[in-house]
Amino acid sequence: MNGRKLAIVTGASRGIGNAIAVKLAKEGYDIATMGNSTQDDAEIGLGKIRAEGAVVSYTKGSLSDKEARLKLIDEAEKFGRIDLLVNNASMAPRVRADILQMSAESLEEVLNVNLIGTFLLTQAIANIMVRQNNKELDCSPTIINISSVSADTVSINRGEYCISKAGTSMATQLFAVRLAEYGIPVFEIRPGIILTDMIATVKEKYEKLISEGLTPIKRLGLPEDVANALWILASGQLTYSTGQVLNVDGGLNIKRL
């Protein structure tokens, strides 16, 4: 449409996804995104992206909904190219329950959004990226999954979330291997405790834990911390890497005595 690259960033109207989309807009990308918010509710976040010069396409819907995924893909293809897929959108369980009491409904809902929906969207976009390689496009596509430290850090009161993120990590490895022959790298970012709506109800708990030494870097992470890390992976400079995990967690993952 306008010579800019296109990034699909799920959940770009707020939180980590919004910071990522704003960063990518500054770097010359247009954005196609989807989320559960109404167009009006999403406008504040989308406006921040447009303010950086990007064209933004917004699809309302859940990742767990096949029709919503297809609509997002259809909107993205109107731009004529797909340079980057950022699988950011996910949900926490509606009720934090011990795994001995966790409901089947909660497990199914979280897995359908965070893992199954994300996997199927990636599958569809990956096939489009492979086809792009056969066209005269100056395009070097990349896929980046926003996972979580919960991929390998246990929280027994939100087991469904941990399982979904562990599955996303395996999906990163699977797609990295499968797409390597096409020159499409696949990366994973594992954010730690990031200041977003998702931790609003437990913010004080986490702040106390951090002040007591939970992380070497003694502050909550910010969405912009994740966005800056993502740009390292999306910039195209890691020419002999794929399937790598970048922790953005204040050092939480470091084993200490």
C-alpha cells in the first residue's frame, strides 16, 4: 500500500502489545491487530500507534474464534505483504484457583486462546510467509511469540496459564525447525512481572516480593522493556539464530543461592 512493512501484533490496543506496536510503528511498520475490545474502547491504544505514522487495521474477536482469525488474516493480506507476526495476545484465568480445584472450563478457555488459537494463527500466517518467498517482495519475515516466565516457572494457582505458555514455548521450537529452510526465524520472549492490567490484582504482592529480592533488578518490568527486546529480534540482525528465548524478567530466571 505505502511501501511500509506490515506487522501482525495480536492484542495491540493495550499493555505489552500496544508498546510493541508503537515501537514497530516508529520503525516503519503498519499494524494489523485483533482483540476483544470494541473499536471505541480500543481507540486510545490504536491512536498511539497511528500517531507514529502507521496505518492500523483492527479486528474485533478472540483468538479462539476461527472466523475472527480468518478476518484478521484477510485484513492483513490487503496490505500486500506480511513481514512480522507477533503472537502477543493471551488471557489469564478468570479465577486464580489451586490446580486441585481448577475447573475444566477454565483450562479449556485459557488453552483455546493462549495455545490453540495462537498455534493455528501461526500456522496460517507461516504458510502465507512461505508463499511470499516465491514472489518478488523484499521481505524477510519473522515470527515472535510472547510467552512468559510461566513457561517454566510454576504457579499452582494458575496452572492453566503455565501450561499454555509451556505449550507456546514448544510451538516456538517446532515452527523454528520447520520454517528454517525458508529463512523464516522464530523467536520467543519470556516477560517476567510486567506492569499491565493482567497483574493489577496482585501488583502489591509482586512489588513486595521484588523489594525482598525476587529479582536482581528491583522494579516491575514495563511494556516498553518487552518492546525494546522484541526489536532486537525483529531487526533482522540475528542472521544465524532461530528458536532462541529472550528473557525480559529482571533476572528472575537466574538460579541463585
